[in-house]
Amino acid sequence: MDCKNIEKLIPKFLKDECTPKEEALILAHIKECVECKEELTIEFLLAEGLNRLESGESFDLNAELEKRLKEKTDTKKKRQKWLSPEAAMIVWDMIGGAIVVAVIIGLLVWSML
Ligand SMILES: [Zn+2]
């Protein structure tokens, strides 16, 4: 993925409208690419800075961006973790379902012989 595409995704990313896949692309890209990281920082500062000026909140935006990126990287790591207990349950359900279907099909085929 090149810088042009990343640049297009940045506004979406800042509004939290990216898909997990797009987010992963951006996070991977800004690790390698200083220009895009800068672009992201500037757009974030502009967007958030205006919000803060209006609401009069505190102003440590760089730290905030770092925090936000870190949170996203962390959730990404969590998502990549091999099968959560819930996911494992779903997989077992599917395997169970598949066995039932296989048995039914087997019986149908057998009864037709
Ligand atoms: Zn780039």
C-alpha cells in the first residue's frame, strides 16, 4: 500500500471510521513511513485542536495521539490472539454441526441404496 492510499484513509482513521483491515494497514505503514506519520499527526492536531479550542480542554495532543495509536495497536494484538474462549466455542459448535450434517447425509445416502 502506498502513501497516496494511506493519506486518503487518514481522515477516516481519525474519525474512527476505518475497518480493522484499513486500521492495520495504516498502523503498519506509519511505522515505516515518516511522512505519513507526520501527515496523520498534523491532521489529528488540526481536528482535535479545533475541538479543544471550542471546548477549552487541556492540550497535550501529541501524547494523546500516541496513546490513541498505542490503544489501537494493543487492540489489534488482542484481535490477533489465537482463538478466544468464545471463538473456540463457536468453532466447536461448527464442528459439532458439521458432524451432524455428515451423519444425516450419510444416512440419506445409505437409505437410498
Ligand atoms: Zn507513507
